[in-house]
Amino acid sequence: MQERSEEQVISRLLELENDGQAERRAELTNERFLALLHDPDDGLSYVLRHGTDQTEGAEIPAGTEFYQYPTPDEAQRAFEQLLAESRQAGELVEEDSTDDIGDFESSGAEVRDLFADSDEDELSQDPVISEEEEP
């Protein structure tokens, strides 16, 4: 397997986190996050600390860092230690956070616009059934 650059690893970890695959995630002050991740591609576990992305995926958030571990247990212990240090420093906002997961590119399809004039999804309506139900 080809070794990935630091930037490639960070991009992969952010992708996993945006896909909701973080085992644990905590929100820290100043819009920063701490995440525990396991990458099924390389079999390694990681602790990722990062800020929010204001560039919709164009750049890695400033101050992003990761720690790599050969086993999930080692990564879990490191995550707990960093979480305890953040708590002690008064930086922990929420221990199990899903805030700011996903970005503009990968947050999924938009079902309905907030100001749409219809709540019905045109693709899920059956015109035959709709006509039969009308008096």
C-alpha cells in the first residue's frame, strides 16, 4: 500500500467524519472538534482535532492535527485523555456532538426548499392514485 501524505490522511479523515463515521465526536470552544475515527481502508485508528471548514472543502481548516494509532483501543484511550484535558481546560462544549457534520458538497440531497409552495414530492406521487382519490 502506498503511504499517504499528511494532507491526504487529513482529507480522508474529514471525509469519514463528514459521512458520519466518527465513533466519538466532541465539540470544543472556538468551533473546533475532536473526533475518534477508524479508517477501514488502512485499518488504523485516528484522533482528529480540527476547526470548521469555511471553504466548502477547498482547504483543510487551520490548526488541524491528527494522531495515528495501530489499534482502536489505543486511539480510544488517547481520545479520552484529550477529552479530559479539554474538559479541564474549560474547552469542552459538548461531549457527543453532531454539529457542523457534512459540508456543502457531501451533506446529501436537498429534499424541499424551506420556502417551497408544496410539501409533496413530485417524484413520489402516483398520478393514477391521485386522480382516483379526487371526488
